[in-house]
Amino acid sequence: MTSFLRLLSAALVFVPVPSASAQAPAHGMLLVAHGGGPAWNKQVLDLVAAVRFAGPVRVSFLMGPGASERPFQREVAALRAAGVTRVAVVPLFMSSHSEHFDQLRYLVGLRDSLDAMMLHHLHMGGIERPADRTGLTLLSALDSAPELADALAERAVALVPDRAQRALLVLGHGPNGAEDYARWMAALRPVAERVRQRAGYRLAAVELVRDDASPMVRAEAVARVREIVRWLNQVTGAPVAVVPALVATGAVSQVTLKRDLEGLPVVYAGDAVLPNLGMARWVERVAAGALAAP
């Protein structure tokens, strides 16, 4: 019997069974933002530093100096080199209905063509499609996320102490086209109502200045914003609190929108969504949800 066992042991080849963690695909995250100057980009990088995620996290920008420093294809390649097979591409944009979101759809392979101007902007920043686009999952932008509303509510609370009889205006950048404008507004209206409820304002409205549209379209958008502010002021008898629906504080919030509101009865600080830890929780939530499925 002993001799038989020795012969049997010599003939058997023991193959270790991989653990569940070894069999599971490696997950990573690529957060993509519009991009601006160093101060604007730092707000995004600080946000990413606060994100809790089990896998590697990279950041890419579509515009400005950050685009050439962190081009999309290079950040994807870095995740691949780290062993990542599935990547959650998180767009830190206000809306999923914009030309920049179309750029991301092109980069991950969800569309085969892109508007010539937007493609030119990518090439100017040295951004190309990754050679390997398998496993890239593009998520939705902020749109109607409750975390966005909560972040804007913090800004709205900080603006004025006596909010019960005041009106609030959530003021955003906006897209160029009419259909995308309608989609932005449809997403932001419930956000504005949640901000009103959480911050305790009497009324709330939302509007977009359509900053990159033609001069005529933009002028009409700004005129509408100014009419809304005057009407809200007449109804409440108090200056209107205006909160910018922008990702990070920069020239648009501190210069452009302030100029658009000049001479109106408003309370405006120009502080955008970031910094806000709730945005880190949003990143974690959407990335985890996208990668949870097998």
C-alpha cells in the first residue's frame, strides 16, 4: 500500500486554484475634466486625491495645459501598464449633452466621427484615441446627480442668512445647440428644486448663458437671465442669490458671469462646485456602479 501511494503521488500534478480576487478583472478609473489654468486644474486634482477607490486612478484634461500634460491616450496606457483591464471613464462635466462629452464618446469608441472643430481641439492638445479601447466604460456626467444639488445647496446657504423670502438662481454655462440646451435645462430643473428645498429659499430658477454659442445666441441667453433676475427680485422684494453651476472656480465664474450680472440686484460670490467632498463621493458611487457588473 505504501509503495502504491508513493507511485500515485509522483504521478499527480497539483495545480493551485486561483483565488476569486486573482480571477476578477483589474479595475481602474480615469477622471476627465474640461481643464483650465493651473489653479482650475488643481481643484480637480485635489478632488481626485479625496476619492476612495480600490484600483489605480488617473486624471486627464481636454483643454489647456493639462491636455498635453495628461492626454487621454497616455492615461489609459498608464492604467493598462498597471494591469487594469476595465476602466471607468468618469466625466467631471455638468452635463452629458455637450460637445466635450461627444469628444469623450469619440475617444472611447462610442462614435466613429466628431465635429471638425472639436476634433481639432483634441489634436491641438495632443489627444488621440487609445490604441486599445477595450474595457473602457464611459459614464454619465453630473446631470441631475443629488451630490451636485447638495454641493450647490452649500453655496446657496453661504450666500445669505435670510433665505425664506428670497429667490435663488442656478446659473450655468450651457451648450450651443437648442436641443442640447433643452436637455441641460431638463436635468438642472430638479437640481435647482432640490437646492431650494435644502437651502430654504422661497423660489428657485435655472438658466444658462450658452457661453460658447454665437454672439447673437449668447446675447439673447444673457438677456433672458437678466429678465429672470429682475422678475425674481420684483416678486420677493430682495436681491436674488445666484449660484454658478460650474465644476471649478475660474474665469467664467469670477469674470464672465459677474459681468453678465452687472447692475442687477443680486448676491453673487462666484464660487463653483469645487472644492466639495460630496463630489468625491459622487465619483466613487458612479465608478463603483459601472464596474460592479461582471
